[in-house]
Amino acid sequence: MKPFSYVVPKSLDEAKAAAAQPNTLIKGAGLDIVDRMKERLQTPATIVNLLPLKDELKGITVEADGGIRIGALTTLTEIENHEALQGAQFEGLVGAARTTGTPQVRNRGTIAGNILQFTRCWYVRSEAFHCLHGGRGPTCLAMTGQNRYHAVMGWSDCVRVHPSNLAPPLLTLDAEYTTVIGKETRRRKFAELFPEEPRAENPEHTLDDGEIVTAIHIPQQSKNARCTYAESREKQSFDWATTACAIRIVMAGGKITEASMVLGAVAPVPMPRPQAAAMLIGKEPSTKLFRRVAEKAFQGAAPLAHNAFKLPIGKAVVRDALEQATR
Amino acid sequence: MSHPPDHGVSRRSFLKGSAVAGIATTGITAATKAAAGPPVPESFGPGEHEITLSVNGAKKRVKVETRTTLLDALRDRMDMTGAKKICDRGACGGCTVLVDGMPTNSCLTLAMDAVGTELRTIEGLSNGDNAHPLVKNFVTCDALQCGFCTPGMVMSSLACLEKRGKPTPEQMRQDLSGNLCRCGTYGRVMEAIDKTANGGGK
């Protein structure tokens, strides 16, 4: 790692002021940032450490309107175990947290860090390769190179995939996020966190420089709502998903009345599949229906040279999430 | 490397407003004192400075740079070479230490981030020939071959025992899922945990 200054803010105001300085990175646990600094992909002059701001930024609370607020510094282990998230409505979020990384990573890693993490593309993450991402080179090296773990849909000039497995369930739950920058506090829909057109020059998220995520909000869920998450991996632990799917459905009288679906690990951003989800509305759950929905979810997917396996596996993962949600 | 002057007490006021309050004896030597007027956060580095880490119940002062990882501070600066540097990217678990009781990759944790926490390392589990029952059971169960993953494996096993009392095999698998053993001694490690949970090795 290159040397840097390490700032310890006493308050969010101090953190905001420090974050506004040039060549500054903001960190929570810093697992991804330390990794990137070791690779010299990031060489900030200053690191602002948010960890001391636990009172403001950590913890899970049920708010007056029945919604749930998850502080940005809340660890994945805390999400896994918190009583407010034990219902079927949050099964997919808790399940995604539980399958992330390793116990060591989950004990430190925060929800904000998870949704803001950098792609795992091995070309992007290696100092040795000059790929298009971030303007380091002329072309996307994965597009014609080793692309087993890369995108099958939704890409334009860079075939990286979004690595967060908490983002798909949070999107299906219609979550929002709050950020602070300067004197401003912004609260937006979760979908706005990700670029509409994920080009190589765009970062993984739409935050401005110096903008700090302070909390994630999940609106109150109806009693018969259920959110589930399924993913495929090559190892049972210590691995990123090769494909992932989060589903939220509401059932009434044996029929599905509300549905949303978001795929993970198949595109540079988490991919909502509203057309596939719409096919579920008004229907009774059945294997036959789920097969058609899974086909629809991957309609238009165009695999690269080495990742065609993601299509059949991804469809099975969609069916798995649907089976769990309607069991 | 510049060594900032020791102001000592300025750390106390910082601790008051933060969640690490109550461990106020732990201190970072501030590089700059907060001036009056607009808030100026404390800043350290980029050079060396002294911090205090609480390791296995003892307070230890150690000189680090801001970029020094907890693993490097333990191994290179404090002569505690139990935790192993294997992948150095949080992908193997060889560097596992307990931070406030939770298994943590010390290679991905900055030493600065560990100020104000209670650290426990493999060194804390033995006192001369008198070892923790878990360590004795690792030996009697033959739970290691080359032994390089063992310090990390023991710390994850210890956290598993402390969290669950008598863990089931499934719980052990889950709690050890962040530690790789190239020799494949997982079965024996689980035996050692089980034996410890049932009072063996005392």
C-alpha cells in the first residue's frame, strides 16, 4: 500500500468535511478498499475512517411507520442475526447476508460496503492489465478474454458483473438509501444507486465524490409478503455467486398478487426483471409456470465465449428462488 | 519517517463521543490537536506513530504507519508470529484473530482500526507448557498436518465454542467456513472442537 493520511472523525459533520477533500476515500470496514490499495488500484492521499461513528451509522431499528432502518455500518453478521429481520418477508436479505464471503468477512463487512463494492473482474482488479474500466486501457479485456464469471446481459462496453448479493433482495424489497454530502441529505430509491447505462467509465454506483451512505431503509412489508434469494456458486463458502436471483411475492387466496424479481451476478448492475415477474401475477404457483418465468428472466441474454453455463444455471436459480417463495 | 509529538490526553475527548468509550485508557497519539473553530478531525500519518493495542488482555504500545495492517503489526512489530500471512487478501483465514470476540481477517484490517478493541491471538492460548484445552485437543486429535492454517483454525474454533457451547457438526462447518486447510484436516478439527465442548483436554 502507498502511504496515506488516516482521518478519525468525531461526528458525521467532520466526516463530511474530510470526505470533501480531493483524493480521499471513505471507508467502513475497508475490506475491499484495503484489498484494492494492496493492488495499488487505489492510491488515496487520505482515508476517512467511519468506524468510530457507530452511534450514528450502526444498528437496525424499526421505525414509527413500521419500516426498518439499517445503519450503513451494520455488519452482515448483525443482519443475519437481528430479530427484526427474522420474518419470511426478509428471508432473502438474511439469506444473502449469510452466504456472503466467510464468517471473518461477515463479522467486519458492512451493508454499505457490500452494496458499494468494486467489481471482482480479474482484469479490472489487476494492476497488470490495462482494461477499459476507469479509462486504464483501450478495450474491455474480458469481452474477448477469460470471461467465465462475466456478464450475460445488460452490458455495453464492459462485461464486469456487479458483485453485491445484498443488492438484489434490497431492490425487490423496494428499499431506499440515505446519503449525506455537504449540507445536503438525500434519500432515494435503491435503483438510483446503480448507473442506468453501466459503461466502463462509470463506477459501480452513482454516488458523488465525498457522498456518504448513512442508512438503508426497507418499507413495512405486508404480513403475507415473502422475499427469497438463491444463488449458484462453485464453492459452498468463500465464493462469489455465478448467478443469483432475489424474489419478492405476495400471495392471497392461493394466487400471487404481487411479484418482483432481480437477478445478480449476470450484469454490470443488479438486473430487475419486471416482465418475468409480471407473468406471476394472478397465477397459482406451479413448476410449469416457474419454468416459463425463468425462461423469460433470461430472455435476450447473450453469453460470451466462456460463460454460456450461466443461462441454464441461472434459470434453475430463478426456479429455486420461486419454489422457496411459494413453498 | 516523522514521529509526531505525544499529546496523549487529546485522545480522551475523542473517545467520549464515540462507541469505543469506556476503553479510554487505550490511546492513539494524535498527530494534530483539534483546533478551536470549525471541526477539524484528528488525522494520523502518513508516517509512523504510536498506538496502543490490547492484545490477550495486555496493553501494548506499538509504532505503526497508517497503512500497516493488524497482521503486520502483530507479526513484524510485536513479535507475535502466530497469525500467519498466507494469501494476504482475506481469502484463506490463516491470519484469523478475534476482534472483540469475533473472528476477523487481520490482513484486511488496518492496525489503526483495531485501536480500542480487545484482540485475542493464538499466543493467548498457551502459557509455557500449559495450553488451552482446545489446543491440547488439536494435538491429541491430530487435527493438523503441515500446521500452517492451524493458528487461524484454532481461533475460529475457539469463537465457535464460545458462541455455541456444544456446536453441531453443521454449526462447526459454518463457523470454520472461512478457514482453508490445504492438508484437508477438517474432520479432525471438528473432532477437536467436539472433544473440547465435552470437557476433554482439561
